[in-house]
Amino acid sequence: MTQAEIKALFTQMTLAEKIGQLTQLPGHFYSNDGEITGPIAELGISEEIVHQCGSTLGISGAAEVMRVQKEYLAKSRLKIPLLFMADVVHGYRTIFPIPLAMGASWNLELAQESARVAAAEADVAGVHVTFAPMVDLVRDPRWGRVMESTGEDSYLNEMFAQAMVRGFQGEHLESGRVAACVKHFAAYGAAEAGRDYNTVDMSRLMLRNQYLPAYKAAIDAGVKLIMTSFNTVEGVPATVNRWLLRDLLRKEWHFEGTVISDYTSLAEVVNHGLASDLKDVAELGLNAGLDIEMSSPSYVKYLAQLVDAGKVRLADIDEAVMRVLTLKNELGLFENPYRGANVELESKLHFSAEHQAVALAQAEESLVLLKNESNILPLSKEKKVILIGPKATARDHIGAWCWKGDKRETPTIEEALLPYFPNMKTVEATTMDEDIGIADAVAQAKDVDVIILAIGEKRSFSGEARSKADITLTDMQLRLITALKQLNKPMIALVMNGRPLDLHGVIEHVDALMVCWHAGTQAAKAIAKTLMGMSVPSGKLSMTFPHSVGQIPVYYNALNTGRPLKNFAPVVGYSEDYLSKYLDIPNAPRYPFGFGLSYTTFAYSDITLSKAAFSKGESITASLTVTNTGNFAGKEVVQLYIRDCVASVSRPVKELKGFQKIFLAVGESKELHFTINEEMLRYYHADESFSSDAGDFTLFIGTSSDDDARKIDFSLV
């Protein structure tokens, strides 16, 4: 439709039909039973209202989508198609590694391709919008939804946000693509105590400098929708936060797309204490700039009354409705209400060999090798091995947001390793009597060369509403490792996890440790290939692993404090005993952001600069040479960090400002160049202005955020 035709359609709409477009109901409202019972009756929603609502979530499958759309249109006066939305987070039918693992790949091209594949599979199943990517910055691994984020760094999250949006949406929402909905706006990842849905309270500076940039990056990439978060921002729930939705999103960032609440988050404003009932909630939401209410009935029940009472402007409703109609038009739904849905293509595309190959490549690059003493890895086929642990025969590698994934199609680690070790023994060590299971594992491991431990978290231990205060492995797994250590045999730990863990009881006992995450339908094959050296690990942590839970939040780009333990500048009259530190644990994390080992080694030359100072409008180039000095061809993530030495507000000790993932053959060298311009040095000041300061800066290029071996100073004049 042309814009004129959309406006002509809009002029025919009644107020009730307009409000319907601003309401989203779960898929069970469109079930086949045809009875207005259960949740429909409880919410006081009539069948007429159900068939005026503009979108639904959780329905998929080409046949089902076409059935629902056909029945919906038959009862629609103006034949405005229903919009189908769903959580396609890290794959639809073919499941990719969880986003935190994708972040650890530091491979933007693979992430974009993974999103393209997910979009293609969702599109043929009739899905129009995916509630992804989640770009929340997270510094607390206790939060269950950390698995859905790409980590703790603003810049890295920005890059992945844009890659995922491009992968989902393509250039112009062409065939095989879906509209993306970035979430959760804003700062959901900073929930206090790592407890889901909890309060968020932070300074405006922290919000602007660290937590908001990834949302803005997604908008710059053309994302079509934004989902509000459950939490408060400066005491006001994000879903009714006028500053967030109108001042920042619309006026400052010029976002023209659709804003949708999270599941019942608008109704939950009553629990936050800002409204006494759903009528108040509807007024707050619409006036704040919320377009679509998801899964609660405030809008459909009360907006018309609020218009009559003069508490809600009809013009604001009209603007919101036009945004929804525009989205439907951009998706081509007026020309083809059954856009994408294709039963025949479903069977061909879903879980196809081509898509599984992408999942395998993504899984391989997501694995992070944290320890490899005496180069025990990769393994030789001549070794006599035993596979032990609760994850040995598990199929739950597909993670928490695997909506249409089928774990029955996911190979186990045992199945993936048997082709290489046909005589391998496997002990799950998960008997009802743990002591018997552990004793059996020890007995069977006495005559092997190497013990492979398959350990970690169940996928149900991470995800929404899956926060944990204790992020160590289970007591049974720790006792199993301690018992096996007594055999004095080499041990390799494969850790399947949805969050950074406290790895006490593991690290000190094993010879090699690889974080495998929940890496999707091809996880086991990727793990096996990597253990055998057919794939060389190249992942780097996108989130810090703490020394213990008592450090949390612990992250690399912290402010320096007046008495830092590291690089303390002595102050007259103060003892070095009085520094910012713990008495019982180190300040340093167990493994820092950006850390990850390889089977090969890389040598870095010193950094050179094209010049030592530059001014606004200019740039400088930092150069260095990286050489593969080991015995395996492999990939290295070369990371660039900058520290602003003197600023108008306290600044982080360093910030990631660039990276390159490069492949080097054995003995190969490559000269790398990084451009530094004035825009990279800007930040938000106390008055919320965004600019850089002239002065001195330090540039670091290395293998992780903790690598200070190479640094060089420059100035902005």
C-alpha cells in the first residue's frame, strides 16, 4: 500500500478498531475451541475484541498461522491483517548458541548469518516479528537472562546489536526476513541483586555512557520495534517512563518505529505503586508513549473512556495506530496477509543441512578455552579416554530460548566422541545414590589415560525467572571432581553453562577447561571437533568470570576509585593498607573480559602510531603486527582499548573501542591497523552533553582486557 492508501484506511477506523491495533493477545486466544472461557473470561475480553486486536504472540507453523489469519480476516470489518510475533532468540528450528556464547565468538559476520537463518526459518513458519535481539548490558551473572545478552561491554553489545538486526531484517524486510524488536528498554540487565524483574537504580551518567548505547545502535541499524523492560528507571517503570519513551526515544533519538510492552509489564505498574488500577495504567502507558500493550487488557478496556474524559489525547492514539499500520505495510501484509507462511518450504528449510552447518560454525567459534596445562589438548585418538559426568549423555545443549528446537535431534557428547574413541567408556554419575555413582566413576577411570568431564548447568537453570544466588556447580559435581583427582590422571573439563560461573572446585583440579555454554543443536559436534584439534578454539569471554560471588558485580571497565589496588599513586599520609580491596579474595576476577586461549600462540609487536596527537576532524592510525608462532593455524581476536586519563567526570580504567578477528596460518604474520578518531573519545558529561575532552589518552592492544603488555600514549588537541 502507498502511504496515502494507509491513511485512507485509517480514516475508516472506529476508535474501538484503533485501540484493537494497540493490543496484543497470546496465541491461546485464537485457539480452535471457539469458547470465550478461561483467560478470555477472566480478563473480561469479548470475542469481538479478540478479533479486533492487531497482533498475537506465540503462534507459529505455516498451517496454523494461515488458519488463524484466515479466520481473523473473515471477522475483520476492514480486513487489517493480524501481526504474528514470537521469541526467536537464538534460532527457530535450528538452534544456535545462546547469545552470551555468540558474544564470546567475537564474530559479527557469523552472528549476522545466524540471525538470517533464524529469520528464514521463522518466516516460512509465518512469524512476522521476533522479540530479539536482547542488547541489555549485564554485569551480574546471577541474573538468569544473562544468557540472552552478548555480555558486559557497551561497544561489543553495540556491534552485535547491529549485526543481529541486519541479519533478521535484511535491507528492506525482503522475503525470508522478519522485523526485529530490540529489548529490553532500558537497563533491564542491571536488576538489583541479579534478581529478575527487580529494581534498577543508577545515575543518568552510567545509563547514558554504558547501558543505552546498544539500544541506540540497534535503532541506527533500522530496528523496527522496541520492547520496554519490566524494571524501573529513576523510580518510574520503563513501560510508563515518559522520559525514556518520548523525550529520549522519540525526540532525541528520532525513533519512528513501534514500541511494545513486555508481557503484562503495563498492568504490573499497579504493583510498582504508580497506579491504583488498570484504568490508571492505561492512561500512564499511552501518555508515556507506549504503542502496543502485550498480554494485558488495560488499553482495550479503558482507553475509550479515557479519551471521553479528556485524560488521553485521541491524537496520541492515532499516532500509535499509524505506527502499527506502517509496520504491517512494511512487512507487505496488506498485499499478502499470509506473508512467508509456506508448509512445503518449512519442511525443506527447517533444520536443513545448510542451516546446521551455520550452527556448527557458530558453536565452534563460541567455545572458550580457559586452561590447557601441558598442552593436553588437542587429544590424540590413541589415548584411552573415559567420559564422566551428568552432561555426558544429556541433550539439553539448546539453551533456554529454544522455542521450536527439538533436543531429541541434538547429539550427546558421548555420541559425538564415539567415532574418535570407539572403545570409550561413559559414566553419567547421576545415580539416585550419588556416593555409589561417584565410586563407580572412580573405579572405571582407573585404567584410562585421560578423563573427560562433562559438567555444568541444566539449561533450565538460566533464562527468564532463573536467577541464582549460588553460581557454583552442584555439590555432587564438585565431589565427583575431587574424587577423580585422587587418581592423578589428566582431566579435561567441559563446562556447559548459561552464565559465568564461580569455578572453584574445578579449575584447581583439572588440566584443561573449556567453557562450552549451551551451544545449540551442533554443540556436541563442535566440542568433539575442538577436542580433537579439527577446530582450534578462538572464543574470548564476553563477560567476566568472577573469583567468587562476593565480587559481583565485577567487570573490566570500572571506574578507578581514589585508592585503587592496581597502579596506586601514593598520597601523603595514607598507608598502602588502606586501599580498595578484599581481605579474603583478590580484586581480580578468575577470568577477565576478552580472555581465551588457543591451541596455537600469537606474538604481538609493539604498537606504532601515525602521529602522537590529533585534533577534531582528524584521526590517527595505530598499527602492529601479529604472528602465529605456534603449531596450529588459528584465529585470534585482537582487542583495542583506550583510557581517558583526565576528564570532567571519572572515567573507566579502559574501554573496548575496536577489535579484529583474524585467521593466521602457522608462521604467518599480519599487520593490523586501527583508526582512532575524535568521535571514539566522546562520552556523556555531568550536564548530559556528549563530547570529547582535549587531553591525554592511553591506548592498549592485546589479547584481553587484562593485557597491559603493549600500550602507547596519544593526545587530542
